[in-house]
Amino acid sequence: MQSYQNNAQIILAVDAGGTFLKSALFEADSQTVPLAEVPACSNGTFDEIKNAFMTVYQNAVEHSGNRISGIAMSVPGPFDYRKGIFRMEHKFRAVKDCCLKDFFPALPMTFLHDANAFLGGAVGNTSGRFGGITLGTGLGAAVMINGKFINNEKDTPLYPLWNKPFRNGIGENYVSTAALLQACPDAKSVKEMAERANTDKIWQDFGNALADLLTDWQNELQLDKIYVGGGISRAAERFMTAKLAALPLEFITAGNLNLYGAVNNFLHTNR
């Protein structure tokens, strides 16, 4: 079990994905202790979802000696990031309109859109104009300019890509897990597609679509760099085209930047 200094501030960071709740303990001196992933039960009952979050907290208590001083959350939308209320219908449906704070003890809590959390974890305290995208089930996107997230009035990213008009539809129709599997219907997963030699054209088409989408985005927002994460990014060598390589991209496939971004947001909010 990890040992902590008696006066250390320990923050529990949680990345609430639809499949797993990923978490870690962060100490004031930047020491990090990853915790075991917990199935999110996002399509389950109210009690199953609540119990999943409670399990995360109980794990954290055991590893910290019951000395958690705050909770930093990375949460997908739709979500009320000011009040901590679920608004989703595609997952976590059983807890829609419920407050996530009710699943934890009365501790300081902050909530951050998961795309913002990824970008915040990637950028840290660097000044500039940055974009961040996550390639996975959907297409997440966020923008940060000189340390400030560019959000709408609901504290969600102002310049999304998933619903951006693109070709004969929207961005997510061409750049997402669903888009890849639709092009290769006999594959059971993106990982399986990445291991197949006969899917080269599908991957190249995917890479060119991503390049076209990001080129317009970068030009519109004058971004210095775009950070790329998410499960599909692990197959970057399959979809890296000349057009994509010409963009100022940085792929990040290791670690969970959402946790770091959530903690940075907590510290900024509570300083």
C-alpha cells in the first residue's frame, strides 16, 4: 500500500468512461497512484451505476488511509458541469437528472468535459493555441487558448468535430469506430481491423478523412498543435497519410491524460 505524508493533500481523480471508471490518487507533490479500473455499468440500473462509483471511492479510501481531500471528475456529455448532474441518454441513462455528488461523501468536487480533460492533461501550463481530439466510439474535440478552455455556456467545447458538417454528413460519420466497422462489417473490433493486412484502403480513407477534417479545423482556429488520443490512435501507423503527417499533430497513446487534466482543473478551481 502506498505511504503518504501526513500533511499531503490527496485528490481522487476519476475518468468516467462508458465501459470503465478509471481513477488515481494525486498527492500535492505530484506523486500519482493508479487504482484498479471498475466496470462502469453505464447501461445498468441506478443501483449498479451508483455502486460502481462508490467502489471507486472505497478503493481510494483504502489506498489513501481515508485522507482524500477532494474529487476531480472527467465526465462525457451531455452533463451539467456546474451542478454535477447527468444529462445523458445514450449511457448512464438510469441516473439521468441525478447528481453525481450524491454518490460520494461531501467533499469538494469539480467536473470537466472529458475532451477538455484530455487536452488539459496534454497541454499542462503551456501557452498557445491547442486542439485535442479523441478517436474512439465517438469523436471528441476541445480547444484551449493560453490556458483557457474555449467552451459554450454549458461548459462543453465550443468547437466540436463530431457534428461538424463534413462531406455528405458530419465528422463522426467518417471518423469514429462506427465509421471503420461500417467499412469492414465482418470485423468485430477496430483492433481486429488493425491486425488485418487487407484493410489498408479502409485505413487510408480514414486517415485522409481525418486530415481533411482537421485541416479545416486548424485553419479556422489557427491551432499551433493538435493532440490526438483515444483507442483508435493506437493504430496510427495504419492511417497515417501524407496529408495527415503534414499537420502539427502529436499522438499520445500512453497513460490517462484525462486524470491529469481533471486534477489540474480541480487545483485551478480550488486554489
